Amino acid sequence: MSAGVMVLGCIRDLMFSTRVRDAARRHGHDCRIVTKASDVAGNLDGADLVLIDLMVPGGGALEAVQAAAAAGGATVVAYGEHVQAEVLQAGRDAGADEVLTRSEFTRRLEALLG
């Protein structure tokens, strides 16, 4: 991914969202973080990469994946807990370009942003 792209993250964990934001900035990217899935659709403008935590509180993560995928123009990466195989599959079915376990997402974060 080239420098100067916009990353939109829907991330439930404050510490993890800071990690994502810092990594994005190291790569020269702008980063916007929301904590509610319902806020994704309203923040898609200009997003090149959308990162969605499938376990975000309040539900709606799958709808956020669908909205991001339908908007086009951005790569959508969803992630969740490895023990939630049904949720991970639902993320694929909702249209995510890539679905990872949280540990895979953490391990590949720099590459996803790079």
C-alpha cells in the first residue's frame, strides 16, 4: 500500500486501536478509528483500507463489512477471535476481502499497511 492512504478502523479495544493508529502513521497513512460498527458507513469517504473487528460491542459488524464492501474503492479486512469460526465465515460472506483471526491480524498488521 502506498503512502498517504486513509485507513478506517472499527476497533473495540482502545489499546489495540492505538497500536493500529501508530502503525498506520509509521507508514505515512492517515487513520480514523471508530468504536461502533454503526459509525463505519458514515466514515467511508476517502478510505482506502477498512479494518473491522467482528466482535465490536453493540453488534452491526457484519453490516459494517457489507457497507464497506458495497461502497467499493477500499480493501476490507475483518478479524475476530479464532474460536468464533462462524463469525469469521460470516465476515467472508458479508464481503470482506480478507478475514483473519485476531492473532493473524496482529502478526500481519505491518504488511497490511505496507
